[in-house]
Amino acid sequence: MKTVLAVLAGGAVGTGARLTVDLLLPHGGADLPIGTFLVNLVGSFALGVLVARLWPVAPEWLRVGLGPGLLGSFTTFSALAVSAVELTTEGAGVTAAVYVVASLVGGITAAALGIRFGAPRATAPPPIGADE
């Protein structure tokens, strides 16, 4: 039951954050969906950090609350797809293709950077003779 509540709570927060971005950066038709693009990049980076730093030590309810709950409702592949179809319908097929490729490459890159940024740092060994 704790995992279900965590997903519900995370989903409510993520959806609210996503709505806020959509209200601040509206788009439609032939407009480039900057809000969706930024949300997906930020979400990919955040998930990378969480996977590297928190997943190995966090309980399941926290992982599902933050992953599928919060970030799953904040980022959306479906919004990317709908925006690409809208751009194509409005005659901006090249823009749609660039947007999809930039979103995929950017998302993968952001996730990789998040993993790298979130990875625990190895501590340097003590200098030789330090324990004498």
C-alpha cells in the first residue's frame, strides 16, 4: 500500500509541475514545444541522478514514488509524439523531425550526464606513510 501511495503522491506533484511548465511555456500548432523539450531533458537528467545515487540504497516505495510517480508524470513521451504530429500537420515536418531527434539524443545524453553526476565519488587512498 505504501508503494501505491508513493506513486500517487509523486504523480500529483509531477503532474502539477508539468502543468506549471505548460502554462508558462504554452505551444500549439506550428510552435516549437520548448516546454515539453525542457521537461523531458530535466526529467531524464533527474532520473539519471536518482538511479546512480538513490536507487542502490532507497526502499522500493521511494524509488517508485520518485521514478514512475514524480518523473513519470512530469515527463511524457506522448506529449513529444503529439507535438511532432502537430508540427507535421502544420507543414513543419523538418522541424518535427529535428525536434524528435533532438529530444531523443538530448534525453539520452541528459540521463547519461545525470548518472555520471549522481555516481558516488571514489575517495582517494591515503598518502603513503600517512598511517605511521
